[in-house]
Amino acid sequence: MVDFPVRTAEQLPALLQGFRKQAGLTQAATALRLGVTQQTLSALERNADKISADRLLQVLNIFGVELVLRQVGDPPASQNSSGPVW
């Protein structure tokens, strides 16, 4: 398993395109699975930093990619080891 750290939204377009190609999918095939036109998918890839979290998760699911959130460094003192307290 390879990690792809994403620290800025501007990294998403290249990553999504790379994941799509790695999955062996064309924009047209991906668009069909997503229920949008190829033109819409093309715009989505170019502007991936603007899409909703729900849409991003749908696209990643099609590519067989999961989103993992990992805390970097030491957690703030106000948080316990079980995760954020809302």
C-alpha cells in the first residue's frame, strides 16, 4: 500500500487523474459510472480542489482508492488518544 499525502487542495487534480489512469479508466468510462458527462468529469478533474467531500469520496471509490486521515506529529494536549472531541 502506498500513501499519497495531500497537504493542499491544488494537489488533487493530478492525483485524481493519476488514480483514474492507474485504474485503467477513461474519462468517459469514469463519467458513466459517476452519472455525469465526460465534459463534467473533465472539469471535475481540472477543478478537483473545488468539489464537495461527498463527490470526492464517490470518485475515489470508483478508482478503488480510500481516504485515510492520519494525525501528523504530537496531538494537541486537549485531545485524548481516541481522537477529536467534538
